[in-house]
Amino acid sequence: MRIALMAISGFVLSLAIQANQLGVAYAAGPPPVNLGSAGGFAILSKTGVTNVSASAITGDVGASPITGAAILLTCSEVVGTIYSVDAAGPMPCRITNATKLSTAVSDMQTAYTDAAAARPNTVTELGAGNIGGRILAPGVYKWSSNVTIPADVTFSGRAQDVWILQIAGDLQLANARKVLLRGGAQPRNIYWQVGGQATLGTTSQFNGTILSETSIAMNTGATINGRLLAQTAVTLQQNVVKRP
């Protein structure tokens, strides 16, 4: 038995050495946030989606427990499914599925709590909340106040690396500024947990999933490669939202 175990241990060690020699990469940063069924949505809100047309949404849209009448998108603006808790959703494309929405909203709130949970923080209070012009490595970042992005910020890492940004206050991306990705970093692995309101400025470009305890507002012409998951309202003004 001992010889067999030694042989197995040697085999596992051999595989590990081969993996390292072949350059197999392992994820840096924390584990991804489990979005559950909320991950299938580009936009999910508890109190509705306002919209100045025309916006372009790629991914599912839903609102619960608010009536579907509060989803102010047209069918032509959404490449995906618009879910409503009742028959008042956008016609003729809306699908009534209160159960699915209730589960998704619950998963959204759980994901918010998970993202906000205490972890060994890579950096605390970076830039006193001003992260414009910075390059962020994978990890957990925590602020006890607002976070502003007055100049482009860059996430630098590999495709499997993860970032979680824990923001107690508001998140503000300035007009025409960008959240950039470098080295293979993926928007699906960037999570913005925002205790206040998240606002994306006019014609700004954003990456990552926003989990907001309050509202998310996209100003005119702003775009996001990610998700808008809000525990109150989502406000759109001729925006592009693409679920990663």
C-alpha cells in the first residue's frame, strides 16, 4: 500500500512539474464571485429600468418585484429576453416569469454580500478613492468612501485573473474616460461592489459587473462590457450594454 501511495504521489508531482514547464497559468486574485442565475442578465433591477432611446442591450433584462411596466425598453433594443413579473412588460417580446426573476434577484443580493465579504485585502483605500491613471493588478481592493475615476484606469492581468473592488460609497467614472483591460484581462472577472450609486459618465467606456446596493446610472452614450445588477433602479440614456 505504501509503495502504491508513493507511486501515486510521484505521478501527481510529475504532472505538476510538467504543467509548470508547459506554462500552465493559475488564477491570481480571489475566487470569482458566484452570480448564480443573475449572471445570465445584462441588466437586472428591483425597481425598474428607465431609458432614453435608443439603447442597445446584448443579454437578458429583468426587473422584480416591480411590475413589468417599469421596464422602459423596447423589444428592438434588446438582443436577448426581457423577463417580467407580469403581463405589463414590453410587448410583444416580454416573457412573464416571476419565479425566475425572484430567484435571480435573490442570487444578485447574495452575490453582492459575497463580494462585500471580508477577505485579505490586496490594497485598502488606494489613492484615497481616486484611481484615475492607475494600473490595477489582480486582487481585492477596498474603500470606505467614494471612488472616482477622472482619468483612464487599467486592469492588467491574464484571462483567468480576478478583481473585486469593494466600494462603501459611490462610484463615478468621468465623462469620456475608460476602464481599460491589458494582458488578457476579462470583463467577466471584474466585480464592482458598490454601496452607493454607480454613475458612468457621458461617452465613457466601462468593463466589469456592477453590483450596486442602490442605483446604476449610465449617462448619454456610455458603454459597458459587463452587467448592471442593481438593487434599485437602472437608468439608461442611449447606451450600449453587452453581457460578457
